[in-house]
Amino acid sequence: MHRVFLCSGRMLLAAACLASGWLAAEGAAPPRVVIIGFDGADARLVEQAMEEGRLPNLRKLRDEGSYARLTPTNPPQTPVSWSAFATGKNPGKTGIFDFLKRSGDDYLPTLAFTTETRRPFLWGSRNPLYLACIAAASGLIVLFLVMRLFGARAWIAIAGALVAGAALGSCAWAAASELLPAAVPWAVNNRQGATLWQIAAGAGAQTQVIRVPQNFPAEEIPGGRMLSGLGVPDMRGRLLTPSYYTSEPGFQVTDNEFSVEVIALPGRKGEMKSLVYGPLNKPFHDYPIEDARDAAPPAERKQVERDMKRRLEEEGVARRIDVPVVFTVAEDGSSVVIEIQGQRQTLKVGEWSDWNVILFPVNALVDRVAPLKGIVRWKVLETDPEVKIYLSPLNFHPESQPIPFSSPVAFASDLKQKLGFFKTLGWAEDTMTLPSGLVSDEFFLEDMEHTVVDFERMMEAQLSASDDRLYIQVFDFTDRIGHMFWRYMDPSHPFHDPLGKPEHVAAMRSAMMAAYDRMDTIVGRARELAGPEALFMVLSDHGFGSFRRGMNFNSWLVANGYMTLLGEAGETKTLEDLFETRQLFENVDWSRTKAYALGLGGIYVNLAGREAKGSVRPGEEYEQVRQGIIDGLQAAVDPVTGEHPVSRVYRREEMYTGFDPTVIPDLRVGNNLGYRIGWQTALGQVPRDLYEDNLKAWSGDHCSVDPELVKGILFVNRPLTREEIAIVDIMPTILQAMEIPVPADVDGKPFL
């Protein structure tokens, strides 16, 4: 089934003749190219559905053109594979090789695909001085000329102008010091290499790129348009942070590795006041504290930091910008009125709100010139016996882009004017609240439906109205429902039927397959809009596997003498520990540790001269450590199942070329189907148990699975020249079809 499906002999001959005609036609323009991507669409599931007579549009595309399983990158992760798609280069060259990587000066993980940073606003710390000088000089000149115009003597005009200039300068200094930040947040896309769309646009091809992952901040495309996908954070700077309001006294999420924000309500009936937890006030709170601390002598830094925090608190500068909200529960509990910033909505139990626009007040100047606005949706989950209300992650308003997620910046606003509000968050569907046990499967499906509809409408509007020579749009719902519902496809999954309701399992399995039917419908409509002459391609970045059992690589390293702990492993970690408290790897004795696992499958040797407390000598000892880990992990057997959790352990030089040896993991573990790296290992923890059942709704995965086991899909309305095709081959193939020279440093090879 995994071999290439080519058209019949007669159709293939006709296609070849047609292709020859295109090539021979004098002055014929290269075809328009339309690429529709589906994150995580699995090859085995697609092939099974086609065999069952489903997916008519994909079957037609296969029969009229070609189909092949598409090999993802190693590891088969979304930002990694889509970076290879964009550049035609392997992850060693793109620099995108995981969601997480080791930071340069310690053992703590940091995001691999983007780097959070800041940049000066205007003249930075000199803003008060320069603006005071500008105001003083302007006031002096204007007042001098006005006084002379009305006949004042020169010395009087000069004196008056000096006084007025000094006053204006003082006011400008005070206003700039209070109202203007010295720096503002920024982000850097760590992906390296020229992209398909940059090269195409540079060659004069009008280009549009919609929600392709790993495109944040949005790139400038000459004459083109871009809306960023995965990579755009919520307004709190995280992947996504939903909020859960509850009146249940002392309520805590027992398993909150996903960091859902739980907010206590003060009662069950009547009016209840609460807050929407807003973005961090970094320019006016965090940055002044960091600057004061860094400028102080090392011995005084902690005290200086405490003093600055106290001073900001006294001045009323909060670290987080929260907004009041009032909930009023009806006497009969049938509805809740939600009031926020003059907006009032009455929601019945189980009902979703419209989009609310929320202004997060910074100060009088910022709020007027560049307001920080977000959009959110509410859902009343229940009111009896306890009140439970859901708030979506804070999406940036399309008009509020402190860091651009569309190019040109006005593009997102134009889409909003044309289509209404849509999610701007990169990880658009909420996959955090369901695994935390706070909502039902139906809740996830409702959220996914609302999300997909908006992006379908976006495709309809943009693909039908444009004359782009290159149009690319990626849908991610196939990946998100795969993560949540794969357990319903796998009767051996330990969380297959947690409710003890076979009818619910059957309904959710149908919902999973309905998502693939939805993909097929999108493909059919996109092909209509693309037109018969277009080069039309459908692909996914990786496939999926069941995540039944987790394997904790750090626990294995401890058990086999490669890592040494000081005492117990420590408490369970969450995403908040990863992104904010940074309290990870606390109990590791680095002087006696030879290797550590970090991220979603990477293993780093504790190499002397590279790591801060490296214990392994380069050369022979380094290779002995690597070989020992490879042999041990590949031979490991899960005592409960009798299976090998690891398919293969890869050396980095087996996977990549052109990589930075100070950044790329020394080894990468590829799990077998049914296994994935354990949750706590990914967060820098060392659980007591080496293996553990996965009892979460997040039941399907691919991130640490051997890429040979989770292949994606490739459909093209043209014949293919070979069977083995990798995602890195897409970029040079498209450039060749558009008659644009392919850069010499590209790793992929054309296949049409």
C-alpha cells in the first residue's frame, strides 16, 4: 500500500504527452502552484480510508496523478518538518531540530524554533533625554519666532523662549520616563535558509502563504502576503494558556502538566467579581528589574532586584496586566451573564460566547497610540453544583501586532474586515484543557469546528480571489484531533474507553474519521479553486502512532549509570516550570553525569569543554558513551509488554549535515509505535518509573517516534519520477516546476 500509486498506463501516457506539450509550447508560462498542507495526516489512516471507499477527492487526485508516502524529518515534529519543507534543507542546516534545545550557558531547555528577546524602542534608554531635547529645542524656536513676530525685543524673546523650552523639555522628560518603554518584546525565528516563498517572490512570482508553521515573526514577501501559523504565541507569551473558572473550594487540577490557569470564583450564585489574567507587563516591569540587576555588582544583584520590585509595586506597576470581569449566575442556574469592559453577554449552560475584544491597559500613551488588544471566547460549562466557566487562550487582535504575525502587517486586519474575527494563535485548537480532565471530548470537537470553519472561509476567499502563482495554506486540525482521539482508534490503548461507554468510543472514532473526510472536502474545493492547469499538491509533514506507554529516558540514564542524582528526583513539572520558573534538573550531580535527555527525544553527552560542568572527555570516551547508550536503549525491553520501546537511536551525523555541534543533540531516540518519550522527561524531570501507562486524552503522537514509522502523505496531479520521497524534496520540486533556479545548497531533489 505504501508504494506510489500512478495512474493507469493509458492515463500515464496521456499525462506524459500533455507534459511534453507543455514543455514544447513556445513561450508557455510555468503553471500556477497550489499546495494544501494538513499537519499530521497519517499515511496508513488515509490509505485505509481510501480502501474503504472514503476520501473521494483524494482518490481522484491519486488516480489522475500520483500518491506516495512522504518521509518526514528526524525527528518527525511539526516545526522541524515544515522548516525542511520551506527550505529544502535538513534540520542540521535549518537549525530547527526539536521543540526544545539546551541553552548555551546551562542545562536548562529553551524553545528551539524561536528565541524570545527584546529590541530598543526608539532610542532605548535615551528616550527621555532625546525627547526632552527635541521638545525643548522645538519650543524654544517656535516661541522665539512667535514673540519676535509680535514685536518683542530679541533679548526678551530669547529669555521667554529659554524658559518655555526648559519647561517643555522637563515635561517631555517626565512623560517619556513614565510612558515610553526603553525596550519592547521581540522574537527571532531560528530557522535558517532561504524559503520557497522568498525565492519565488524574488523571481517575480506573486505569492501567498497562509498559516504555514515556523513562520513567526511573519516574513516580508515582496508583493506577497503571509499569515503566520504555529509559532505565534498567545498574549501571555505561551503556546496557549486557557483559563478555567470554578467555584469549587480548594479545587486543583490533579494532572496539570499542560498549565491550564485555574481561577477560583468567590461563590456559586449571584454576582461574582473576578479577573482575566492578562499578558506580562515586560517593558515596564520585567525589563527595568533586569536592567537594574544586571548593572549592579554581582554581590548586590539580589538586593537590587528586590528593591526595584518593591519600588515598582509602590508605583502601582504590576507584572501582569489583568482585566476585571463580572459573572452573574441566574437564580435558576440556567445562564450566566458575563460583563467585561462594557460588553455584556448572557450565556446558557453549554453555550459559547461571541468573540470579546479586550483592551489590556498599559498607560495613557500606549493605549491611545498602539493599544494592546486581544480576542477571547467564553463557554459556561456548568452552574450546578459548582460554577465552571471556560475562557479561551488570549489571541492577539488582528489589529494588535507587537510582533508581526502577518505581512504586510495590515493583511491580518484586511482578513478580519473581510471574514470577521479568526484565531490568530499559532496552536489554534485547545489541546490543553481536555488532557487536564476539565472538559469533555465534545468540547474539543466544538472548538475544533469553530476553528476549521474560519480557515476554510479564509481559503475560499483568498484562493478564489487571488492570481497568485504560488499559494500555500496549511490546516492543522488533523494533527490536533490525532493527539486527542487516537485512543479511540486503538482498542489496546489504556485510555481507550475511560467512561466505560462503547457507544461513546464508537462516536469519537467516527469523529476522528470525519476529520479526515473534512480534509478530503477541503481538498476537493481547493482543487476547484486552483483551476485545471495548476500544479496541485496535497501533503502532510508526518503521520501518527498510538501513544500507549511513555518511556522516561532520564530515568533510564540514571538506572544505567549515565546520570547521577543528589537525593530524590523532585516534584512533577509543568509547562510553567519550563517557561517561567525555570526550576528544572535541580537534583542532578553534573560532575558524575555523562548524559542527559532534553526535549522530545534528544540526548546530550555531558561533554567537557561544551557543557558548563562537562564530565566526558572528547574523543574515545565520548564515542564510548554514545555507543553504550545506543546499545542499551535499542536492547531495552518493557517488562510489562515485552516490547522494545526504542526502534533505533541515531547519531546526529547519521541524520544531518552542516549542523552546529554545540547545539544539535549528540543522539536522538526513535521510539517504536505505541511508545513516546514520557511527559516528565520532556520537561527536564527524572521520574521514578522508567515506563508508565499514558492515561491522558493526549493519546496519539509522533514527536519521538522513528520517522520511518510515521510517514505523511503526498498527492500530486502529475506523475512522480520515483517512489521514495521526503519532505525536504518539496521545495526544489516546486522551484523547478516554476522554472526558478534551485539553490546549490539545497538537500532535496526534484521528483516530478
